Amino acid sequence: MPKQIAIFSLAVGSFLFPTLCAHAGIDDLFNAVQQSEFRFFRMQSEVPFIPLGWVQEKHYLETEYTPTSGNLPSATASESTFNEGLALPAFIAKRDMLVLGEDILWDRIDVKSGPYSDKDVLMLTPLVAWLHQFNSNNLAAAFGAPILSTTLNQSSPWGAECYAGIIGLHWQSDKVQWLYGGVYEYSYGRNFGYPYLGLMWLPTPKVSISLTYPWPTISYSPQDRLLFQILVAPGGSSWVVQQNDVRTSQSFDVWTLTGGAGYRFYEKLWLVASAGVAGLRGVKIGDPESQQLDGKPGAVFSLAVQFRP
């Protein structure tokens, strides 16, 4: 863990320095948003906005993986991820906005037992989204997010995934917002399409309930500098292995249920610590019906610095 802590500290420093130096420019951006006709909330909320910049270190304790399909031996492994991302408006008009972003994930999988090698997986995700405010009750966004992945400690080709879609937001009232739309997913040669539906509810100015896939979240802000959250989120990584002329996709999947506390230590910067349970863990090799290992639930811990406007 000392190596991960050193990397996290260095990344936080490299995240804070440009953020603080660009403070005036960021303020100009969000002043332009306030002067536009965009209405992300119609009720005055004391819960801070979703993070638009983040540096996060997450650690999953060691757990056992046993085969459920295929002829694979069992294994035990731990996992650590480092995640850095940013999403900001690049163009703002009265009713239109272009948002650009990026996300970088490094996933370190340490195999403790079993005939498998450690993995260092790198995933790069650029993001582009176009938002349009039709009227005071309706907003829509079209987005695209290709995902490129490879393993750093082994010779492997780059794999490609992608998410794209159109999502609408409708204000039923000042406290209730509905999300709806459709999402397209490309995953290593396979194509999926599915509808999207979500709900955001502000029962009081201090409480926010977001029932949106894949990050349902309950947030409570008792005062200006404090934030408490309970949330569910996906994790893990995926990559491609090539042997001779055969390319096989592999993935390390997990879902987490965590509770966390955040403290606003400077302007719009928050320090957030979380702990919880990692479940629905699994390793998939090839198509879902090919070979799979399922992991036992275990503990997960995370520490993050977030930019919340």
C-alpha cells in the first residue's frame, strides 16, 4: 500500500495545483451557466452538486474466487484502483452547452493464490456531451464515451468499448425530476441497447435522493462543509488478451455498497472517505457463458478529493 499512497498523494497534488490556478476561469464558466437558461435544479438545495472533478484511491480486501462455469481453478486476489477524471463545460449558450471530459482508471489486481498472473489494467475514457434546455421543465443530453483498455504489465492489444445515448430530464415539480431515454453499449464486438429511467427527489434542502442507474445515491448535508452519502456503484475493469490469432475479452467485475463522509476543506474542493461491502464480484473470460469465477463479498475502502461546483 505505500506505493499506492504515494501515487495518490502525487495525483492529488497534480489535481489541486491546476484546479487552484484555474479558479478564476472555472468561476467564469459557472457564472456563464448561471446566466444561461439551464435549470439543473428548481429548488434551493444545500446538498453540493455532483463531482465534476475527482482523484480517488479504492482498495478491495482479499477474497476467494471459485469457478461457476468452465474448467477454471480457484484463486484468491485483492484489488486496488486509482481513478482520475474531469468534466467541464467547453461551450455555453443560452440553451445549449458542450461538455468535455476524461476519466483514467488504473486497476491493480494482486493474485495471492492460484495459477494466474497479476494484472495492471489501464482504461482511458474520453467523454463528450451536448445539452439542450427545451423549456423550463425539459432538458435533454446526447453523450458518447468510448473506453480504451490494455494491460500494462503484459503485452496485450488495446480493447474497445463504448457507451452512447440520449437522456431527457423532466421536472414533475420543484422537488421531483424524472430521467428517461435510451443507451447503446458496444463491448468487444457485442452490441446492446436498452431503455433508461431514473428519479431524483429533493425531499428537503438538506437531503437528496437519486435513484439513477448505475449510481443510486442518498445524500445528506447537515451543514455547509459536511456531506454524508450512501451509494451503490459498479467497479472493476476489462481488457483483451491475444494468443496467436485469437482475441479474448476478460473482465474483473464488482458492485459496491458504501457509506461515506465528505468535508469541504477549500472553496469547492471536498475530501471524501468511504467504506462498505463489495459484492457481485466475478471474473469473466470470453462471453458470459464461457468461463467465469465468482468472488465472495468483502470489504472496500476509498479516499477521494472531489471538485463540486
